[in-house]
Amino acid sequence: MPAGKIAEKVGEKAPSWIERILLPSLNEIKGELKAINARIDSLDDRMNTRLTSLESQIGSLRNEMNSKFEGMDYRFEAINTRLDSLEKRFPVIEEITALKLKIADIEKRLALA
């Protein structure tokens, strides 16, 4: 048989032989790829759900912290107001103390006279 005829015969038989051996393996690989894709999609969905939950918790924590900081701002404002009030009273207290000392001095002088 000439070489060309042998190649034709092998070429005709090779596809059916290759199909019988490779197709089941290719189908199996295709099925495994679909399963892997499904698992990846499932993981992606779970990660998105967890990220959304985490973002929500972070937002809630941010709001709580901002609220507490605002509360602290109000307290500091109240403390500043009280300190300002005390600072205004110091000169009056100093003047009263000076007057008390003068009165005590006058009382001593009157007692000696």
C-alpha cells in the first residue's frame, strides 16, 4: 500500500479513535471546570455578603464613634464655660482676700489703740 493511502486510512480512523479516548476525558474536564466555576461563584457571593456585612458594621461603628466624639465635644464646651466662669471669679476672690487682710489690719490697729 502506498504511503498516501496509509495516511488516508490512519487519518480516517484516527478521529474516531481520538474521539473514543479523548472525548470522555474532555467531558470530564469540562464538568470539573463547571464545578470549579460554581464553587468560585459561590465563594464570590459569600465574600460579597461578608463584605457588605463588614461595611455595615464599620459604618455603624463610625456613627457610634462620631456620636461619642460629639458628646465629648459638648462636655469639653461645658468644662470650658465653667473654667471661663472661674477665671472671671479669681480677680473678685483676690479683691475680697485683700479686703479681708485690710480689715484684719484695721481691727488690729483699733484693738491696740
